[in-house]
Amino acid sequence: MDATNQPETQKKRLMELGSCWDELSRFGAVDKFTPVDLRMMLEHFEPLQNLIRQIANGSVVQESTSAPASVSTVESTTPDAQLQHQLQEANTALKHLQNQANEDASKLKAAIECIEQQNAQIATLKDDKAQLEQQVMSLQKRTEKFQPLTELQILRDDTVLARNLGLDLPADDQQALIVMVAVLSQKDNLERLWDNLKERCETEKRSANTQEINLLCSALDWYNHNWKLRPFQLLYPLEGESFNFEKQQKSKYKTDGETLGQILLPGLADGVGKPVRKTLVLTY
């Protein structure tokens, strides 16, 4: 038993515990065996340390005995059995804590991934906001120069077309300009504008006029503001070329011929040149 650098109270207590170690009959004489006693014995009581090593190495062999049941009962309550039970409980508690730590680590990892995804979404929203702010500033500058803007005046004069596009233009030109660009810069509304112009051309048997083409070109520019690398474009075939069914469509009121005569309304093509709306033509 190593008593180096120990307080006198610990030395005294170790001596009391040591005196009862080999005297099972007097074990009850040790009052109130506490966890502090156990720790002190684990740290400084060499017989107990040797016993733990034997248990860990599996070298402890139970002796066969014909002692009566009362003797077995006494043996089961010896310090060795109590210590082994406490060690088992400690191992069980340690495994529980390890499992809980693993679960907490998994939850923490999932939370970190969720935060990273949210940060990426926030960054995207910030970029979108910056682009919209640039559009608004650009429109404000244009509003200062043109009162009112040509495209806005076209839609104010053409109430049927504005209604078909779902545009409810405010009286204030600047607010109306923002509404107009916000609506026509969307792909679905750009295509809706083209469809409305096509219906007019076929119903009235005419080509799109200058104002209608200007409005279509402006809407295309507003849409392409967010798609500069792969912009949409208008399709303008040349008169006299052969009719191409994949890129052009004949007007309903004149379907004869396979040579392009008049371009009633230019088509729309996506960022890779694929027609989204075929060019409306007359043939001969």
C-alpha cells in the first residue's frame, strides 16, 4: 500500500480498510463504506489493484466448495463482488454515454448541413435582390429621360392587350413602369405577348406593326437581363427562302406555297436556338 504524500486521515482510513481486507468475518466492522473509500483503495491499495488485474486477465478461478448456502451468501457480499458489480454498472453507463454522444454528433452534423443549405439559399436570394435593384435603378433612369416610356404608352393606349397580359397599370408612370417590366420580363408572359400578337396578325390579316414589334423586343430584352449567357432571340428568316416546318408556321388565312413571302411576326428561340414560337409567315 503506497502511502507517499497522503494526508494522515487517508493513511488512517486505508489502514482501517486494509485490516479488514483478509478478515471476512470482520468486514461488517467497517462503517459506511463510501465511494471516496473505493476511489482511495483503487488508487493506493495494492491488493485491490492486483485483484482487478486478475479479473481483467481472467485469471481468477472460483474454488469448488461444499460449504453450505450460508457461506455462498456471505461470499456474494464480499468487497470483490461489490466492486465487480460497480465496475459493470460503470461500463454500462459509459456505453450509454457513448451512444448518446454518437446520436448528438449525428444531429449536430445534420444541423450544420441544414444551416449551410440555408446560407446558400440566402446568398442566392441576395443575388436576385441585387439584380432586381439594378433593374429598378435602370428603369428609374429611363423614366427620367422618357416621360412616359414608349412601351408604357403603347400599353396605356392598347387596353385590350394590357388586359390580356394581366397588366393593371397604376396612374403613376414610374410605378406603372415597374409593374410592366416585372410582368413582361417573365418567360410565360413573354410567350403570352407573342401569342396575343400572333392572334391579331391572323385575325386582322396583317404583319405586326412597329409598336408591337418594339414592345416584343423590349420584353425580350427585359427577360434576357437575367439570362445574359443564354439569351432568347427573335427569328427573322429571309423572304424567298424555302419554308421550314420546324422553324416557321403558315398563317391560317393563306397556307399555299412553299416559299417564304412575307414575315408577319418573328419567331422566338431559346438560349440554344430551339424555336419556342415559330415564325408566322405567308408563303407563295
